[in-house]
Amino acid sequence: LSRISFTLDDLHYEYPREPVPTGWQSQDWLEHLVLEGGRALLPEGLPPKYRAVLDEEFTLIRQKNYACYFLTVHDIVAHARSLDPPILCQGRGSAANSAVCYVLGITSVDPAKHQLLFDRFISEERKEPPDIDIDFEHERREEVIQHIYGKYGRERAGLCATVIHYRPRSAIREVGKVMGLSEDVTGALAKTVWGSWGQSVDGGHAKEAGLDLSDPVLRKTLILARELIGMPRHLGQHVGGFILTERPLTETVPVGNGAMPERSFIEWDKDDIDALGILKVDILALGMLTCIRKCFDLISAHYGAHLTLATTPREDPRVYEMLCRGDSIGVFQVESRAQINMLPRLRPRTFYDLVIEVAIVRPGPIQGDMVHPYLRRRSGEEAVDYPSPAPPHDPAELKSILGRTLGVPIFQEQAMKIAIDAARFSPAEANELRKAMATFRSKGTIGKLEEKMVGRMVARGYDPEFARRCFDQIKGFGEYGFPESHAASFAHLVYVSSWLKKHYPAAFCTALLNSQPMGFYAPAQLVRDAREHGVEVRPPDVNYSEWDSTLEPTAPLPDR
């Protein structure tokens, strides 16, 4: 062993250079494309303040040597939009914090307008690489995936793996099978675990299932099942996380064939590739993008209006009036019963209200008891105030963080800033907290930081109840919560789908039907809702109907 000098640091990673033209350096080509995109976006010229933001991002991208990564993502998006017909797509997640991503057309939310944090995407303190998520039409995502395999070859492109862990239900079923329990007994016990994840399995679940705890086999089954929860079970294929390399993947990582034809995947998960600094781009599918693209096509064909995500009219009061009534069946992200109940209470009137609407009905704000205080303050029932530390600390240190949300933390970024400013977390501690919040169902990771954050806030004079609620919210984010940048990207689709429902209800319903399966509602419910909005719905006719639902003219078009 003493002769072995290999370490993981020896696994050097190189990003593909295909997107860089001959004669250009990757950083120079990226800056050229961004400035060209800026001129197309703002023909009158980029304001000095905006150019300064881009220069800051350029500096960090150069330091981290990430230019090829941005160019590769831009190349994938450009290919999707170059097809006939083009594939509708947009970036989301922490990439929406980047002005470079916005100007390149990767994301559709301007971070300068929404005060988003580039540091949450890339920062000097963070050792792991950035992560850009791109949503494509769900019916055409495979075209993009096969383009990537075709361009880079399966020897240089592969999907990331995910580690599937034992959950209470799967642990009960598999331990019960090994212990010789019947399917009836294991099934009854598994059904007592709430939700697909659950938290644990104990004697209470056995009593609830009507089982006899005095049975030694049953007791051993419960003990072993508890020990299995959280343990790795098997490797699965990531939903869309692509790894692309300059040299063959097999020089760095084991590679396997997916069950689906023409698919390869690497045998490492997200945490593994983060530790090695390997860059990943997520090629994801979103049904609403399919629906919106089909709706745009119908509107163009039948009404003569040519719309895109960028040209849909903004801040239409009639759209917000519709949402304030809870009239949102079929609308992206706000069609669930919880969201429909929230809309008349929150009463969105601006785009930023939609950002909050998307984020507030999530476990993070709910577990932290932030929802009702925010609604009371928004309606004027409760005064807006900002928690403050004891002297000699700055009493207004949280006002800049919580000002836009009326003194109530709603987003992951706010929870992080509170940890940094109010609990004096170091950059390393803040990064640990960010990773814990970003890990869906983080299985206890986030609880290790509780004493540190709450204790420090109380020591600096913050109200213990407020400190506890802040951390309860962070624990909720460990289950599922939205960063502001992600909520802003989704809010854009909320607004566009709402605008289409309000102004073109027939085309919107037709597009929804042609994009099934998706959303919360069955086709019959969507049709009933369209009829309630004055849409005439005709039955299928074997002589005239097409495979997809279509529009037929009935009367002169109303003024829109």
C-alpha cells in the first residue's frame, strides 16, 4: 500500500471544447456571445450598471474556468430553438441568479430586476461546480438527449446516477419478506406509514395495523426495518443530469448501459461528481412548456398573433384579477387546492407577488410558521416589523434581507442570509447549510446545524421563538423549499399560462388536452372549466375530428 500514490485529486476533469470555434479562447468566445446577446436584448446599449454586473460574473467565471460549461449549455439551448418547429425551453434554479445566463437566453428572468444573488450560483467560497437546470417540452426532451449523445458520443456523454435509499415502506416490505412475514402483514404495516417517505417505523405503526407486538418475529422485523431506513438500496438513473467530458468517460468513472435503448449512465451520484468538481447540466422535462408551445401555435394559426415567452404582454391587471378569484385550473403551479385557496388570500397584483405565491405553499415556510404572519402583514392586520438583536449590534441588520417579504423569511436565500448575518455563520458553515437545504429529503443533515444557528442568534439577542422558527423553516427546506431564483423562473410560466387562460381560453384548454398527461386535473374537469369560461366544446366526430383536439371558428373574434 505504501507504493500507491493515487488520490481522487488525480482524476482531472476537462470540459468538452466543441462549442468553442477555432481561433477563439473559451472565455473570449463566451464574452463575445454575451455582448452580442446584450445588443440584441437592448439595442440602445447595456446600461453601465448592467455591464458592471456582467463584468463581475465574467471575472468569477474566468477564475473558476467555467466558460466551456456556459458555452455547452448555450449550445444545447440554441440547438433546441433551431429545430423546426423549435423546442420551447428555459433555465431555472440557481442559474436564474446569473445575468450571463439571462443575456445568453438560457434563463428568462432578469436577475437585475429581481435582486437575485449570483453568489448562490457561483462564489469564490464554494468548491463544487455550478449546476444549470433547463426545462424542455416533455414530449420532445428525448430529441435533446439524443442530440447530446450524437454530438459527444456515448463514450463522452452519460447520465448521472442517483442512490436510492431505503424508506420506511420499502424497508418494511423487504425485511418482512426475509423474515417470512406474509404479504398481508407487511402490506398492512407499510400502509400505516404516511406519505411515500415517512419518518420512521415503530410499535405504534404495528398497533395501528392491528398486529400483535408480542410476536418476536414482528418485533425483530421492526428493529431491522428501522436500522435499514436511510441506507443505500440500489443505483438509479438521474432524471436528466448529464456529464460531458473532453476525454472518454471510462478514464474517470465506471459507465453502465441504461434499461432504455441508447442511454448510458455513470455509476456516481451528484455528491460524488461535486466532490471531484465534475460539471453537470440537467436536461429536464416540463409538461407546461409543451402546453404553452402548442397554445402559441394555435393562437398563431387561428388568431394571427405570434407570441413567445418573452413577448407575452406583462403585468396585465385582468390576469391578476382572475388569479385573485382563485380561477386557476390548468395554470402552472397554482392549480392545486392549496394554491387555489391561497390566491384569494394573498391577492397577487404584481409579478413578485407570483414569486411569493409559488414559494409560500411549501414545507419550508409552512413548517417555519411564516405563512400566516406574512398574510396578516400583507392585509394590514399586523404591523410590519423586523426582528433585531440586542445592543450593540445593528438593529436593522435583517431589514435589507426581509424588506421585500414584509419582515417574514420566505425563500432559501433569506434563510441563508439570516444564518450569515444573524448567526454569524462563516462562508464554510453557510455553504454547509446551503447544501443541506438544497438536498431534497436530506435525511437529518440539516439537524446538525440547529444548535449552532439558534444558539448564536439567541446569544446575540434575538428572540428565541423567532430563532427557532427560522430554523424550523430551514428544516422544512430540507424536505422541499424554493430558492427565490427558482420561484422567479416558475412564476414567469405561472404568468404566461394565466395570460393564455384569460385571453385565449379555448386555445389554452385545447393545448392542455393535447399535452396530457400533466397537471392535477382529468380532461373532463378541464373541459368543464373551459365551458364555464364560455368556450363551446363540440363532441368528437369520426368524419371530421383529428387525432388532437382542434379549434373551429364560431363567431367574430372578441376584442383582446
